[in-house]
Amino acid sequence: MAARQSQSNATAFETSRDVAEPPAKAGSRRLPRGADSPAKSQVTRISNIAKGGADARILASAAAMFANFGYNGVSTREIASGAGVNEVTIYRHYPCKRDLYVAVLNSELQQVKLRGDLLARIAEADDARTAVTRTFELIAATMTQRPELLRLVQYSALEVSEDIDPLLRRHLGQLVEVISRYLEPWVSKGELRCTSAKDLVLALVAIILSHQPLHRLFSGDESGPENLLNAYAEFSAQE
């Protein structure tokens, strides 16, 4: 099957990715320091179990707090408390709060891996609808295996300026490129209602990113996006 030819293209990506650290931005202003809230104190206690050196503890504390409260919802003082270090120690490692956020996001993004068994299932699909469904399963498994990353990406879109976009594009763009190769054969054969496999993959990513808050708002529960995916797959596959 033509789709199987794409499997070899993803091998290097499935195992590891060497991504350079983003440069620090000089001159950024520190945000005001706030008092600990009860909810943040709970996250602080959880973060305190992180092992390793000061930098590892700072990243662990910052990742937990940024993911739960967003960039603007937490102070470096609270992050320092969660890491068990002095606030001055944070600024020795990261000149400003934004540098710390970028480092956390970069660290989380580097942990993203595509599962080879799910990629193989896409390649083995017998029809376009099955290929789309299995592609969705792969994207969902990839993005939901690290809930903190999912929330960090959402907060980045809401709170952090566009200078974060290149970092997200560099990491997540690789996922989109790899996955889209598995759908290209179905697009080229005209069995999917789209002209770009990449656009289809981005649409599936958007379903995962936006479904939970929208479904909770309009349906009153937190059910998964499978029903929406089934409707989308039915629409996108040509009969």
C-alpha cells in the first residue's frame, strides 16, 4: 500500500529530536510578586517532591504552576517556594520570568514522542476514513500523554506574545510534517476531501485543543472528542 512508504520517513523523529534551546531575551521586566493562594500551595507541595539539582526543581515547579495558573497567574516567588530555592536563585538561572516560561515550554516540547505502533496502524489502514480515525488516535495519544504541555500551549496562545510562536512551530511542526506524510497517499488518490494532508492534520490538532472547553461549556460534561472526530472523519472521507 502506498501509505506504507511513509513509515520510514518518521523513524528518526520517533526516537529522538535534537532541538536547540531558544535564546534568552534580555531586558524583560519582572512581574509583581504575589502571595500564595491555597490552590497554588497545593501545587507547591506536589512540586517539592521533584528530585535533582536546583535547575531541575525550578523547571518542575514552574511547569506545574504555569500549566495550572498560566503565565500571568503565578509569580517567580511562588515558583521559587515550590522548588525549595530562593527567588534570587531563579534569576541566576533565568534573567526574567519569560525566559523561565520559554525554558519550561521548550523542555516539555522535547518530551513529545510519536508512538511507532500508532504510526504503523495508520500505514496499515485499508481506507481513507480508517486512516483519518487512526491519525486522530495518534495525535490524541501524543498530546494528552503530557496534560501539562497541552495546557501550556493553550496558555501560550492566550497570554504570551507571538515571539513564542517560532518555538511552538519548530517542535510541533515536526509532528505535523511526519504525520501528514501518512495521509498524503489518500489525498493524492482523491479519497479525502482536502488538498493538503498538513491542513487535515492541523484540523485534527485543533479538535483536540478546543474540544474539551467547548464541549464542557455547551454540553455540561467533559466527554472526549470521539463523536466529533467520527463526524469529521465521515465528512472528510470521499465515498
